[in-house]
Amino acid sequence: MAREVYHWKPYNVGRWLVWGLYALALVVAPLLWTSSLSHTMLSQMGIAIIACLAFNMLLGQGGMLSFGHAVYSGLGSFFAIHALNLISKGQLSLPVSLVPLVGGLFGLLFAVLLGYVTTKKSGTTFAMITLGVGELVWAMSLMFPGFFGGEGGISGNRTAGQPLFGITYGPQIQLYYLIALYTFVCTALMFAFTRTPLGRMLNAVRDNPERVEFIGFSTRMVRWLAFIASGFFMGISGGLAALNFEIVTSEVVGATRSGAYLLFTFLGGAVFFFGPIIGAVLMVLALVLLSELTLAWLLYLGAAFTFMVMYAPGGISSLIMMNLRLASFGKLRELAGSYLALAGTAFIVLAGAGAMIEMVYHLQLNQALGPEMKFMGIKLNATSVDSWFGAGLVLTTGLALFELTRRLFVVDWERIQGEIEKEIKRREALA
């Protein structure tokens, strides 16, 4: 009888280190930023991380573009807030900490029902169906005020349940750590999903659906199961949002929310698993901070999206990974000067374009305050030819310098990539 041979498999130290740092960041963040605004923003970031990662289960891993995926987080929010109100009335014996799971279960349920229809098609047809489903649910949210609360929405009280070890979830810091726990666990589960046979098959459906059908798997069934899993995590994010804001309105199932998930998942990078995490952080910063700094924040956001599509279609995460590759071969330092030049010229472009944009918005929305305004600490007159000429000169100069710097950067980049490929071949020959 042959003896069984056991092989010891070493731990993946890098993976343990990354997950440890991720957990540490979630724990330490509210201790570094201690204001109530910071805690609120950190809570929203945790919620957004779950939602963007769940959305990327379709977009990045399955190649399914959805224009209405906020339906499942939104419906999860509505059912979670109703569960919270039942707890407040004593009609439901459930800890408040488990309310997000109510949202997850109903997100899963509606993903089963609506996804059965949606995933019958793929590609552009799938995207259009999701858009129609999203608009249908949003219209229903205004037609049935008994459940959705009409324009005023449904409000609740997260402190109504029985305190557990003195935790009432009244202070924002207590709720943050609950959100952080859900965020870490959901992130780990969604990462684990990418390593399952279903997750691998979902990648195959994205890359070559014809071959998947040829070997005997149903591409539609794979898409449907992934859709269900995504709906569950979207529902959890909606349940956490219901606890965080203590009010749910029809806006949570609208196209604007779905568009935000799509936009920032793309900006963070749908190719790599951690890309949506970056996108979620950017989403909260843009919606909370950038919207307070300028009335033209949507215009800046659209410009940033256009810029990323043109020069970095893989998102921020792809830029990080490409530069990590350079660093691993000791080539990153050679591009430091080029990066500084690109950043400097981009800042000049932003200064010139921003000045013109802010002057337009000032004339349109703040005429009562007079023509004078401040931008980057500089006084501008929105009705003066000199201000417009100066802003235009800065913009055109910046664009010319940026394009020149970009072309020089491309030359250096291609040269370094060629050197890296030669080094890889040399190492393979020695191995």
C-alpha cells in the first residue's frame, strides 16, 4: 500500500500582511481622525466599500455593466429601516447589529427574482435591462408611499433596541466599528468568492463565453449566481446605510446612486480587487468634501473621469500596479522627474481651467455678491477681460507643457518597459 505524502505549504506572508494592514487601518482610522465629521465620513466609506466591491463582482469580474444596481442596496435599506422600526415597537426580537443582514437577505431575494430576468441576456442588452429595472423600481418608490414613505422617506431610531454590553449605537464611533466589522468580513468574503470555482468560471464567462458553453457550463446560470451574490452584499451595504443615516428615501434606488457606483468603481479600477476600495474612498470625499468646496464639483468629476478614460482606462489601481512593477525592477526612480513634471503641468492646467469654470459659476449663481471672487487665494474679476485672458493663457500654456511632457514620458516609459522585458528574459534563461 502506497504511503501518502504530505507537503507543507508555506503561508502567504504578503497576503496576511495586506489583510492585517487593512484591518489595522479600519481600527485605527477613527482614532486618528476624531471629529464627528470624520467619523461620519469613515462610516460612509465603509458602506461604500462594500457597495463598490459588490458592484465590481458584476463589472470587473463578470464583465456585466449594470446601470441600476443601486436597486438592491436601496431595497435592502428600506427593508432594514422597516425592521428597525419593528424592533423599536417591540414587534421584532432582533439585535440592531443584525439589521444589516435583513437588508442583505432582501437584497439577495430581489436579486434572485429580478436577476432571473436580467441575466437572460448579456452585453448591451443586459445593461439596458438593468437600466429599465432601476427606473421601474424608482417609479414604484413614489407610487407606493405606504412602504417607501413617499418623498419624505422612512425614518428610524437605531438606539431603540436593547443595549448589548452598554453599546447603544447612539455615538457615531460605536456605529463606525460595527460598519468596520461588516466591511472587513464582507471584503474577505468577496475576495474568497474570487477564488471559488464559481468566481473563476465568472471570469471565464467574461473573457470567452462561447468556450464556457462549449465545455458544458451555462453562462446564464453563472451570471445569475454571481448576480445573486452581488445583490446580497449590496443589501448589506444598504442596511448599514439605513442604520447610519436613520432615514431612507427614494433617492437610494435612483439612477444617480447607480451611476455613482459605476463611476467610482471605474475610477478606482475594476481590473484589480482593491480598485473599488479606492473608488469608494474617492466617492465619499467627492460627495462630502468636494461638493462643499465648489458648486462645480460635478463638472470637475466629469473632467477627471474623461481624463482617466483617455490616459488610464484601468483606473487608479492599474497605475499603482504598473508602478509597483517598475519598483520591483528598480526602475521607478528613473521616472521620478517625469512624474513631477506631469504633476506640475497638470496643476497649471487645473488652475487655468478652474479659474474659468469658477468665474462662469460665479456669474451665473453669485451675481448678487458682485463680480469679484477668490480662486486659489488670487482675486479675480468675473467681468474683467484681464481675468479671463490670464486664465486662458494659463490654461493654454499648461496644456502645451502637459502634452510635451506626456510625449517625453511615453518615450521614457517605453524604453524602461523594453529594459524590463529584456531583464525578464535574462532571468528566465538563467533559471
